[in-house]
Amino acid sequence: MQPIQILWVDDEVDLLKPHFLFLASRGYEAHACTNGQEALELVNERHFDVVLLDENMPGLNGLETLGLLKAEHPSLPVIMVTKNEEEHIMEDAIGSKISDYLIKPVNPHQILLSLKKTLNHQSLISEKTAHNYQKEFQKISLALMDVDTTGAWTDFYKKLVFWQLELQQSGDTAFVEILENQIKEANTLFAKFIEENYTQWIENAEASPLLSHRVIKEKVVPKLKADQPTLLLVIDNLRWDQWKTIEPLLSSIYQKEEESIYYSILPTATQYARNSLFSGLMPGEIKQHYPTHWLDDHEEGGKNQHEAALLEKQLNRLHVEHKHHFRKITNLDGAKSLVKEIEQQKNNGLFTVVYNFVDMISHAKSEMEIIKELASDDKGYRSLTESWFKNSPLFEALQKAKHLGYQLLLTTDHGTINVKSPLEVKGDKETSLNLRYKTGKNLNYPEKKVMEVTDPKSIKLPSLSLNSRYIFAKEAHYFVYPQNYNHYAKLFQNTYQHGGISMEEMLIPFVFLTPKI
């Protein structure tokens, strides 16, 4: 095995011989040069694993050499070594993406530690993460047997997502697979928990967790202020793990004051959950009180065309006196215009924005091969979400909102799950088309793998007819009709869908943030 190659750049190279001997004894091969120009030539001629760079040299100084090195070899690790402790020197070096920073005089063990930290950083993280997860694995498995309350399920799901993100960073695929099996087992028990308790939650608000129709009343209205604008941002389909992925980007401009999970109503579909969120009512109540604002599944037309009106009616019922404005973003032109609108609405008490991009990712995955490749699993799905958010007009708009003093309420209507197992279902021509739930009067389905509701009124859902019912897919199942079964089972397998029962769909974020000063 070839020793690790080090280039040490220092005009006092004769003083480095003891270091070179020590490093050689530890499996490193050190090469020396006395100036920046020579270092640039050597790096272009041969491979080095890391460069140790003196900051104070005649000719090209360390910072100048660093800039030129990084311009040609951006991924080459550089450790800066200097006598100078001035803050601006450190800031310049760190800004040029050094891997570490050492103050002279240095001893051989300091150098060795810095090299290990720089060169073995990822493997050390991976080993530590794997070790920690191994210790936690048994605790997670045992804890799963005792999760029997809404609060316990949210805490448990947070823990699972934490380990998803940790293991993703470590790159340890073996432990990722083990965790995925734990998540699958958890979703089986979560579906049983929902089946046993959901009807009671709808009948008795005091016994239920926070559900979609109470979010505006209990989470949004109490935070409105007369002297500060509030941006309510509803990113469609935003799962908890996706929120945790974009959180570090937002943390540069906003301070997190509150972070919680609420439960999406069933079906976990936009037509139901988002209309419920904005109306403050369950879907059956929307149809009863505002029949012109509701379309059943089999009826043609947009199912979420009246969100602004439903929100206004709820705010009026709650006696909210703040001015408010509603905006839905469904394309790039609308997203670009949001930056200007943020400024125009700064004198309103509440500016509500629905942003549909994540929803478009999940639907495109079943239609576009490139999206299937980019988001082939949860890791890819999170990565795609992060990349979109970082480069989106939305992030630019949020930076603008921060400068204008908006407080930010970020939430969603439901999440999604990567579906794996098709279930054959039969229905008549009025049966809904969603892959994770069905409603109709002549449904035939595998009873043990779904949650069935024979009386929609019991969970305040609208009925298509006297004998209509709802069925909800559990875990990672999805519904396919018998016609062309194999074609559609293959088409939708491993795509992101919503409407059914899973932690990913139902346990969703609500976050309150204030602008950083």
C-alpha cells in the first residue's frame, strides 16, 4: 500500500526534518519545498494527498499560494501553518477553504492529529455514527413496542429521521438498510395505532393530537402581531426529513423559536388536508357549509381552487383583524414574482403563500426518467429537495422577507411515502383515482392491508352516495386496478405518493422562526 503523500511548503525546510522522520514512522511520505511557486509546479506534476502550507514566506505568501492552489485543485486538502494569530489572517484562510489551521510552534503529534482529522474525517464520522447507531438499535427496537400515544409517536419518528440523516452522512449502506427495516416495522404499528384511534380523535377534539383543521386557529393566529408582518409558508408535500434537510440553509437567516409535528387528517391528500388546513373545518363540514367550494373526487375541476376564500372565512370566524393576502405559487414565473410581492405585502399582518414545488417533484417522479434517477430513494429525494431549495426563488424571497422583518411560519399539508407493494382494488367508474386511498360504493380490496371506513361521516368525510366508503393504504402499499395491472404496478412502484397512512404522510412539520438580527 502506497504511503500517504504530503507536500510541506515552508521556507525554513531544514527545521522540518524531525517532523519528516516522525511522519515516516507513521506511514506518511513527506516532500518539501521552500516557496509557493515551486509548490504550484510540484502539485501540477504529481499527486499529493494533502499540503501543509506556511503562511509567512517570501515571494508568494501562504494566502496567495493557497488561492492559486485552490483555483487549480479545489478538492486538495490544505492545512495552514503560521506564527500569525491575527484574526483577519485566519478569516482569509478559512474563507479560502482550508482544511485546518495550526499555530507555530507545532509538535509532531499536532501535525499527526491534523492529518488524521483532515484525511480520515469521513471514515471517522462513519465509524463513530455506526458505533452510536449500533448502541441505539436495541433501544429503538424495544421502544417501538411501547409507543402508544400521539406524543410518543412524534418523538419516535423524530428519532428515526435523526438516524436517517446521520447514517446518510456517514455513507454506511449496511446500517441504512437495517434502519429502513425498523422504519417499515414502525409504519406497520403506526397504521394499527391510527386505525384504533383516528375515529375517536375526530369525535373528541380533547383526545386528539393537533390535526389539520386546527392549525390556523391554534398555531398561526396566536403568533400574529400588529407591528410585524407574518409569512405563512405552506410547502406542499414537505416531509419532516425534508424540513430537517433544508433547516441548515434557513438557519443562516432565521432563528428557530418553535418546532413541532402535527397530524395530517385522512386522506393525506391535497384536496382534503390543505382545504381542511385553510378552512378550519373537516372535509365533510366544508361540503356541508360551503358546497360551492368543494368538489368530490369523481367531479371534474380543480379541487383546491377556493383556498383563499376558505382561509378568509376562517379568519373572519376567528375575528382576526389583521390585513391578509393569499398567494399560490405553481410555476417559475410565479416564484420569481414572489420576491417583489414580499415587499409589497410587508404592511399586511399575514401573507400566506402556498408553494407547490415539492409536490411537483413527487408527481414528476412517476412520469420523468431523470427524476426517477435523481430521487430513486429517500436519500435522493432529500438531496433533490435541498438542491431545489438552495437555488430556488423561494430561498431568495425568504432572504428578502428576513430583511423586511417578517416572522416566518413554515408548514405543509401532508407528506409522501415511497411506495413498494401494489394491491389490486376493484371499483366502479366513480371510484377515486388516488393510489393511496379510494372512495366509492362498490370497492373490492384486500381487507387486512387497508384501513376501511364504512361510514365516512364518522370521520367527517363527504359521502359520494349512501353506500360509499373510504379505504386507506397502509405502510408502503399502493392501489392498482386489475386492468393493465402489471403495467401500472411497475409504473408507480418506487414513486412518492400520498393519501394513505404512514408516518411520512401524517407526521408533518410546523415551525416558527424569527429573523436573525
